[in-house]
Amino acid sequence: MIIRRAELVATCANWQQLPDDDLPEFALAGRSNVGKSSLINRLLNRKQLARTSAVPGKTQTLNFFRVNGELYFVDCPGYGYAKASRGERLKWGRLIERYLLERKQLRLLLVLIDIRHPPTGLDRMMVEWAFHHRLPLCLVATKADKLSRSRVLKHVAEIRHMLKVPDDVPVIPFSSETGEGREALWNIILAAAGRREDRPDAPPSGSGTAPQGEPGIPYSG
């Protein structure tokens, strides 16, 4: 993928601020400090377009990065940040839940998981919630350069097993340092960008919590 132009065009704290065009969108979700900003920068061949921070929880809005005037990457706030108040997490949860369930331009949800460690309870919650609502999903196992090749393959298999990921859902080892996985991930993104299938009807959203008996989104409490 040749990147001719990439820019941050919107930081959205509410639904009314979302871009009103029809470009395909790709949302990135994951724990704070899992490497979302670094992944965006590597995919776009930019060093500091998405600002990385040593302070977890810095992203508190939906940040829209427009690429070549053709698609958006949407950086969601990281979940699991202990210093964010419950009120802040509920506010994020309401917006993110509505965005993921109702946004017609959304083509794919990328859930980032640190490959060095077993998926957390919040990772499991995010993936189960996405499966429950039949969202198009790709898992990205970040920081793959920190492990040997044999351990990368082992940990990818463990992620699949622990999160009960079916074979038709990709799990891509990725390194923002070396670029491993960049081409594979772009191939998945571009294939999804060309796909315009109807989104399944979703239950009403906006509460920040799931109805009893359904999995919740990991921003909701």
C-alpha cells in the first residue's frame, strides 16, 4: 500500500462530531499501551501522526485518520486504564458501543492484543462482545518482535484457543518496530474496504452496558 497522504481529520467526543462522508472505516480497539498508535504509524509509514504516549489512557476520543482520501482508521480509547474514572469509562463505552454497532461505514474491527501475554479478561470481553454482535473482526497480536519466531506461532495459537477464535477470523502477528505483519494486515484491510455487505441489525445501544445475559463491552464499568 503506497501512502500518499495521511492526516488526522477529526477527534470526536460525541456522535454529532463523526465525519459525514461515506469512506470505509477501520476501528482499532485494545488495552491502553497495547500499541494502537504505533500500529497506525507503521501502517501509514509515519513516525508521529498518531501520538504515542508513556501515559496510558491518553486517547479519550474517537480519532479519525484519513488515508489517501480513501478510508479512515479510527483509534478508540484504550480499555483497562485504572486511573480513568468510572464516569469516563461509561461515557467512552456509550459512544464506542454506538459507533461499533450503528456506524454503517465500519468495515472491520481490529482488536489489538499484546502477544507477549495471555489475553486479559477485558480482551476476552471485547472479543466475545464483537462475536455476539457479529462484527467483522481481525485480531492483531502486537509486539511480535519481542518473541522468537517459534514463540510467536505458539502464542498466536494460544490466543486462538483462549478466545475461541474461529479459523475464518485472522490473527496477525505484528511488529511496529520491524514492520512484520504490515503487508498481511493491509491485504485484509483493502479486501474489507472493497466489501459493502449489509451490517446485521444490532440491538439498541447507548447504555454503555449490555442487557443481562449478553456480553458487555470492556468500557462499561
